[in-house]
Amino acid sequence: MSEWCIIINDKKGSNRSELLSQHFAGISPLVEQGILTCGGAIYNDDGSVAGSHLQIVADTKEQALEVVKGDVFATGGIWDLDSIVIYKFACAVRQPK
């Protein structure tokens, strides 16, 4: 298993508030299963939401991408799947929040 660092932009003009409760409901099982180790919104300099950052544990980059594609932000048209950046990530230090 590897950890994958994922950055994905929101589509211009999208409104994530409409799907936020469904998005959070889908996150809980991923956290409980150890698939999602970190995640949250990323912001533009003006304070508006730019997109999301995710840390996903998966065997392959393709499996990590499938986790992203299964999220309601992907299926509901919030995330711009063409903007996704995925890197294999080796965590050197992690502090609890």
C-alpha cells in the first residue's frame, strides 16, 4: 500500500454547499477503513474555495483515482477531474490535529 497526495480543483462556478452533507457522509467510511488519512478544502488568496487536498491509501495511482471518482463532489460535478494532480507520497512526519 502507498499513500497518494491528491490536489483537485473545483469547477468554476460550482457550489459545493449543495452536496456538502453527502460529501461528509461519504468521507466517514473512508476514514474508518484507513483509506483517507487527510483531506480538506484548499483556498484561493481571496479566501474562496479552490478545490480539495486528499491523502489516500491505495495500492496504485489508479485505485486512488477511483476513490476520488466515487466521491459525490466528482459525480455531482463539483470537482474538475481534468485538473487532478496525484503524487505518490512518503510521509516523513505527521502531527495530530
